[in-house]
Amino acid sequence: MQDTLQEIGPDSKPLTIFEEWMASAKATPGIREPTAVNVATVASDGEVHSRVVLCKKWSEEGFVFYSNYRSRKGLDLAAHAQTALLFYFDPLFRQIKISGKAEKTSRQDSENYWRSRPRESQLSQYISNQSAPVDSRQELEDQWHAAEQKFTGRDIPCPEHWGGYLIRPRTIEFWIGRPNRLHDTFEFEKDQAGWTFRRLSP
Ligand SMILES: Cc1cc2nc3c(=O)[nH]c(=O)nc-3n(C[C@H](O)[C@H](O)[C@H](O)COP(=O)(O)O)c2cc1C
């Protein structure tokens, strides 16, 4: 796998590299959630928060995850769109860092993804007041069962406060660990002309 890194250079396309690495991660035993990515955000008071989400799709436009817009991350992203994503594939000893700005995906996109989810997951998201305190597990389960009854025989609507974020990348950095710690780091930076490539010191 490491040999493919020799091919990363000024003519490489970061999305192609990302897709190759993601395919490798998905094919590697021991990576439970290859699309799990850490998302860092900055609150309005400057405090930094991070958490893991699942990156559900990617394209030239950017990287998409779904969440609750009223959650801590939602409030942070409303205050500061700047965010950083971090994938780490431990068995491959590879890391991908992405920085950029987040924007909400279209309502249509959020509803399409919502409809693709298992009903049980929809119920959990429907009742979740994500990041807010709850008294007990029982309270959550009671709310879940109440919603299950309420929507018997009906579709569960996608809440207005639930949907996708698209992170449009400004930089994408690929890192691969080497046994001698002389690691390889390649950064792509986007401007109006396209991507600029540079190797960074490890
Ligand atoms: C493997 C994994 C996947 C997760 N996927 C998501 C996700 O796709 N969307 C989401 O909102 N939270 C997801 N979570 C939960 C978040 O890490 C976090 O606890 C939650 O979104 C609340 O974060 P916040 O209070 O910082 O907004 C996931 C957690 C883990 C460990």
C-alpha cells in the first residue's frame, strides 16, 4: 500500500487519493467504521469542540455528514463555519486532515438521506434533543416508544432541525506513517485556480 504514496505529486487529484484510501480502509479488517471522522468546531466564545461523525458521501464539492442542527456542533457551525475533519486509519497508519467551511446541504438532500435510514434510527433522531441534558435512559426510551406509537403506519418526518453539512475543503493533507518516523505528508490547498500541491516536513 505504501508504494502508491510515491505516486502522489503535483498532478494528483486529492479526491482520487481520498477515494483510494477510503477503499483501502473499507477493505481492511479491524476498521469498524472507515467513514468515521473527527469534526472540530469553534464555539462563539472561542472554545473548541470535537466529536466523531460518519462521513456519508464525498465528491469534488466536499464531504457530507448528517446531524442535528441544534446540537453543540450545529450551534458552533452557525457561529463559525470553519471546521476541520480528521480521518485516521490505524491499521494502515494513514491520516487525512481536511480544513474548510461547512454549509447545510439542501432540504431535499437531507430528506433523501433521512428516508434511506432504518426506521429505528429515524425514531432515535426524531426524539433526540442532541447535546442537551436528559434525566435518564428511561426518559429517552419512553420518548422513543411514544414516537413509535405516534407514527404507527406512517412515515416519520425528517425534523427541520436535522440534516446534512457539506464541508467544502480548502486544504486536504494526506499523511502516512513510516517505520523510521520520517513520515510522508502531502498537502493540497485549493484556490480559484485549482489545487496547489506541496510536500510538508514530517
Ligand atoms: C462512530 C461514531 C459515529 C457517529 N456518527 C454521528 C453522526 O453521523 N452524526 C451525529 O450527529 N453524531 C454522530 N455521533 C455522535 C457524535 O460523536 C456526538 O456525540 C454527537 O453528534 C453530539 O455532538 P455535539 O454535542 O458535539 O454536537 C457518532 C459517534 C461515533 C462514536
